[in-house]
Amino acid sequence: MLSFAEGDYAGAVETILPARYQAFRIGGSHAQRDIVNQTLIAAAERSGQWNLARALLAERVAVRPTARTKRAYERARSLAAAH
């Protein structure tokens, strides 16, 4: 999270990605743990890792198919195809 706050988005991806499935160990609500995944998605987008962002958003659409998530997925899919 510090890497993200400092604008090191690639570093945030590198740190969060391997640990994201361990987030349940820190406890807290589902919403608090969801922040880990939302931060990872934002870091992937901001670091230009569009294939990763698309994959993460596809997982999110499967679990939470909101209009906002679907729009974010489509944006990432388009940008991944362009790169």
C-alpha cells in the first residue's frame, strides 16, 4: 500500500499480487479486504499492465457484476488489445 501511495504502481502490483489471497488473514470486513483487490486493480491500470488489469476485473465481474465493474473491464480489455 505504501508503494501505491508513493506512486510506485508497478511496485504495488509486485507486492500485492502474491499476497492478495492471504488478505483474509488480516481479518476485517469483506469490504476492508476488498480494498486490497481494488488497490491491486488500480495499480495494474496506473502502471499500464492492462492484461493483468483485465484479468483482475474479469474475476471481479464474475463475483460482483456491477455496471461500474463491467465498464472498467471493457476499458481494460480495449486498452489491453491496443497494447
